[in-house]
Amino acid sequence: MKMMNHNIQTITIQAKSQRNMAAPMDAGNAAAPDSKDLASAGSSMDNTTIQYSMILDHLIGDKRPVKELNPAVMGGLPVPAKSDEQKMIERGMESCAFKSALACVGGFVLGGAFGVFTAGIDTNVGFDPKDPLKTPTAREVLRDMGQRGMSYAKNFAIVGAMFSCTECIIESHRGVSDWKNAVYSGCVTGGAIGFRAGLKAGVLGCGGFAAFSAAIEYYLR
């Protein structure tokens, strides 16, 4: 009986010692997953940061895709592709020759209208300088008005063509569309017209046309 009790006590002591040894191991095993969890949490945060930066690059960075502003996609009316004839016509309309011709025609019409207007308010239209007491006829008045209108039309057409041509050439050479092109063109046009009367008239014409062009550009822009 005593022998049996001794054996029972021995088995009980061994079981307690095994449990005490297993406790630190369980604690270590429990601590190990904690460190692994921390490492995984840190890696997940890094991955989240990387993914966020990639999203920013695709939204506002260099990898942002350029969207085509197609009216059909945006809900507007579809625009058909331009044909070669349309592109050729657009290039022709943007050329310096076409702009000069258009300015020449516009200047001719405007100058003619201005000449007829000034002749209409001039009280000396139709009078003969050799016989100032003679009353002019309607035909003579209309003839003088037509001559003055044609003279103004030619001058305005030349000035308009020169100004438009030089402005287009200067803009094409500089590659910039701003107010300076009109100022340079006005100076060239005014100088070319004024140099027929001498150097001083050319300088004054250059300055006057340049200042007028600058004022017009400032008002329009």
C-alpha cells in the first residue's frame, strides 16, 4: 500500500514538472505569432502605401492616361473625320496669301465706303476749280464721289494687304500669337508707306502705325 502511494506521488510530481516545462514553451509559441502578426501588419501597411502611390500616379501623375475629348463619348453630337479636301482647304485658309487677299478685299470695300462717305459730306465735291461759280450737276457730283471712293479703296486695300501679310509672316517666324506681332507689322507697314516721302516720314509712319496697332490690340484683347 505504501509502495502504491509512493508511485502515485512520483507520477504526480512528474506530471507537474512536465506542465511547468510546457508553460514557457506555450508562452514562446504564443509570443511568436505575435511577432509574426506585427511583421505581417507592417508589410500590409507598406503594401497599402505602395498601392496608394500607384493610384496617385495613375490619377494625377505621369501615368495618367490622356482622354480623347470625343463628343460622341461625352454625350454630344458625333463629329465625322475630316477628309483630305477639308484639311487642304483649312491649310489654304490659314496661309498668309489667303489672309492677305482677304484683308485686301476687306480694305477695298471699307476704303470705298469711307471715301464715298467723306465725299458726301464735302461741300466742294463736283465744283470745277476753273469755274467755281458754276453749279455742279448730279452726274459731276457722283463722278467725284466715285473717284474719291476708288482712291480711298485702293489705299485701304494696299495697307490692309501689307499689314496682314507682314503680321502673318512675323507670327510664323516667331511661333507666338500675341500683341507684338501687330506692333511689328504696323511699324513695317507704316515705315514702308512713309519712306516714299523721306526718312523722317518713314520713321513717323512706323511709330504711328505701331502705336495705333498696339492700342487696337490692347482694346481687342
